[in-house]
Amino acid sequence: MTHHHDHHHDVTSDLTFEEKLIKMLEHWLKHNQDHVHTYQKWAERARAHDLLQTGILIDEIAEITRGIDEKIKAALDSIHKD
């Protein structure tokens, strides 16, 4: 199984640096949220196949990713406050 990143992480346009940074952070947030959903599905699948510890660990990965989401949101908020 592969995870393709058929998109560019460089935002090129006439946007200001802050506007580009906001777009990147918003993109990363969406991307992370997609991963959380995938992790949760696979944690369930692992448990369904009697891989209980594996399911627990994947759930923990999802939780850590949610923590990253909070940092991304805080970074977005900080742009508006600086």
C-alpha cells in the first residue's frame, strides 16, 4: 500500500508570505485530519483481526495526530495575532 502525494507543497503566486503560510497550514490541517480518519479505520480493522495491541497503538497515533492538529490551529491563530 502506498500513499501518494501528487501535489506540491510550494504555494506559488502573488500571495504575501503570510497568505502562503496560512494556505500551507490549512492544507496540512486537512491532510492530518484525513490521516486521523484512516488511522481510526485501520485501528478498528486491526482489532477485528484480533490485533488488539496494534489497534490500541494505531488509536494512539490518531490521538497524537489530533495533537498536531491543535498545534497547526495555534500556528494559524498566531499569524493573526503577530
